[in-house]
Amino acid sequence: MEHFFRALSYSRDGLLFLLKEQAFRQELLMIACALPCVAALRGPGALADALPWAFLVLITEALNTGIEKTVDLCTGERHPLAKAAKDCGSFACGAAIAVFFFVCARTLLL
């Protein structure tokens, strides 16, 4: 049980760190605007369809931030592999946002 509570505290610390990141805050704002619209216009079933995709955006951003911070820790130099790692993480975030957008748009247009 001790491990479980320690893991929860690490998760809390990660969330508190992410809340300092501009991209994470922007994505939270996007989700906070989109989900109520989906719920108001299409009901709780549509909200239940969109919610997992909203979490995918946040999860992807958390992983991307971890990649970026790890790369920054490992090297302060500009290196093609460091750029590639950061660019791949950025692509993953962009793809997750696009999926969330399309799920919400489909939900609102159907």
C-alpha cells in the first residue's frame, strides 16, 4: 500500500509540474472549452465518446514534456538526434490534438 501512495504523490508532482508548462495549460483550456460544448449540444453519451480522446491529448503532452526535459538534461547542445526526439514528441501531440478535434467535430456535426 505504501508503494501505491508514493506513486500517487509522484503523479501529483508530475501534474503540478505540467501545470507550469504553457502547452499543457493551452491544451487544458482547449479541452475545457470543447467538452462542455459537446455535452451541451449532444448530451452525456457524446461527452463519454470525446473524453478518452481528451485524456489522450493530456497523456501525450505529458510524455512529450518528459522527452523534452530528458533531452535538455542530457545535452545543452544542438544535435540532430535531440531535435528529432523533440520533433517526434511534438508530432505525437499534434496528432492527438487532431484526433480530439475530429472526434469533437464529428460528434457536433452528426
